[in-house]
Amino acid sequence: MSFFNQLPMFAPDSILGLQKLFLEDERKEKVNLVIGSYVDPNKACGGFSCVRKAQFLFLEDEMNKGYLPISGLSSFNQEMEKLVFGHNVNSSFVVGVQALGGSGALHLGAKIFSMAYPSGKVYIPEQTWGNHVRIFSQQGLEILKYPYYSSESKTLVFDEMLSVLKAAPKHSLVLLQCCCHNPTGMDLDENMWTRLAELMKEHHLLPFFDTAYLGFGHGVEADRKPIEIFIDSGNAVFVAACASKNFSLYGERVGYFSAYSKVKDDLDKISSCLEEKIRGEYSSPPRHGAKIVSTILSDTSLKEEWLSELDSIRSSLGKARVRFVQAMRNHIGHSFDFILSQKGFFGYPGFSSEQVLFLRLEKGIYTTSGARFNLNGITDENIDYVVQSFSEAYQIS
């Protein structure tokens, strides 16, 4: 007798499902451009030398494997607060907890918002990371889309975005990516962020920043500028951060959720609700990855080394972007220069679903929706094949 016959079956994850298909693909020429991770020239994740040094430092001094507090490692939370808000932030206006990666940080924010507004509305960009919708909808929240990017004009549609958000009900949550927008790579400029901050303050909307790619746009300080603009405009904000990308600690699941508000009673209630929910879900976060991050950020030498390594990866991704655009121009004589305006790990041609399927089924080139591709997956060995395949896909109308 089945106890679970009534359970639903869900479709495979849009990204991890493609990873499974790639592994099952027997074609020698197949190329995986799906996963949002960076590997060093030796094809290894976690190539930061400062990470290795930090581990040696604290492993020699400490073998403590005891439980962390519900809120996580306090030194980690303190350093992450400074990283995402800047050193001048007033800590009395911030509540922050360690989370299980970026997804876990988003989950905590969604959970807190749903407790305050069980039938609340969440506005998410039309082009976004696939897990965003899942995380908020699992809390019973209504998901609405706002215009962000035009695949036809290859530009942001900021006025349309403002128009939709201006009509959003009071106390709606608006998900924003402060830099290296996933998947488009297109970010608002400072003037746009200022206008958006003013609109959201006026209409009582709650901004929730996803900072997954902090440091890969223009550097850490420039990339966190939108958050500073919002708090300077008088907004309360939620922030989800992680160390997956910018420390290459993918498998350590190091995340940070924080709320900024000048209303002390709000912060006290958020803190209480966070501890209640964390205790009921996983009680205490893991120690190791958080200790690595706090060790690096609290040590002047290691932090400088980390920023330097981050700059190097950002430069490498920029060079890969230029190389792809130049190769496409040579193959089809058509300008893909719009990809040069994009930032972060990905290139985003904005291809149709038919073109994306052609790349995967006919050429063994695995990309996500819109043909978003990881620049780091294009190598000296496969660039000619990748560019030829994209050129053929481009011809499909």
C-alpha cells in the first residue's frame, strides 16, 4: 500500500535538470555553459589562495566543532554587514543572520515577509534566476512580474518597470539584483537606482536585494551602491548575500540574510521571527565556511588579497566577453556588441526557445533560457565550435 501516492511530481529544475541532461549526453563535442560557477585554469572551483590561507590559519588555532548560535557565527555576521552595507552603516539599524547559502538567505527573507503579509505580493523581474520564483511561491506568496529587459532592443525597459511598480499595492515586496543581473547582465545606472528608491519609498514597497554576484560588476564598493542609495533615501531593505561566487565557496553554503530599518520594534520582531524559524528548520548553521569568510574579511592582508583575486577574475571574465563578441563578429559579420555592456558571469543573447533548443539538441551546447551562457565555460579548445553553433542558431528566425 502506498502512503505517498497523493504527492505531486514536479518538473526538473531548469538549471540542475540541464546539468543532468548534459552528463547523460554522449556527444564528444558537447559544451556545458549552464552552471553559474567559476573555475580556475586547472578546472577547479575554489581557486582563491586567500581561502586556502585562511583555512590553514584557523585550523591550526581552533578545532572547535560545537554548535553555533541560532543566528550563526557572530564575527561572520559583523563582517558581512560591513561588506553589503558599507563601513559607515549604523549597526543598530541592522539585523543579520547567517544563512544556508544565497538560496537560504532568500528563503529566510521570503519567510519573514510571508509571516507579516500571508497574502502578500512579490514583484520579480520578467528575466530572473529560476529559483527566485520557487523560493517565494513556496511561501504562498503571489508572484507578479515587472518589465526589465527587451530581448529585441537589447536594452533595459526602465520606464515600463517604473510604471508597473508605481501601480503595485502598498507593502508589496520587490526583488532587485544590485549588480550583474542574472540572466541579462544588465544593471540600472545610479540615476535609475535613485529614481527607483524614491518611487519605492513613496509607494511603501519593500526592496529585497539579491547580491549573489557582489564584486563582479565594477568592484565591491560600486556594486553595493544601490543598497546605499536605498537606505539613504529612507527605505527599509532586505538583503540576501552569499560567499558562493565571490569566495568560490559553492559547496560550503555560506549565506547571510539581513534587514535594515530605523524602526526598532520592526527589527526586534524580525530578529525574533528569524530565530524562531531557523530553530524549527535547521537550528544552527554550519561553522566552517563562515569561519573562512570572517577570517579573510577581518584580516587586512587577506582581505586585500581577496579583493585582488576578485579583480583578477572580473578582468578574466571581461576578456572572455570581448573574445566571444569578436569571434561572433568574425563568423557572421553581425555585431553582438550589446553583450559587451553586460556584467558578471554570463552572456545573454536573448535567443528564442527554438534557438535554445537548436543549440542543445543539434549542437550539444547547453544554455539556459534566452541562451544565457557562462563565459567561463568557453575555452581555447571549444570557442570555435561554440561560436559556429551560436552563429547557426542566430540564423533561425
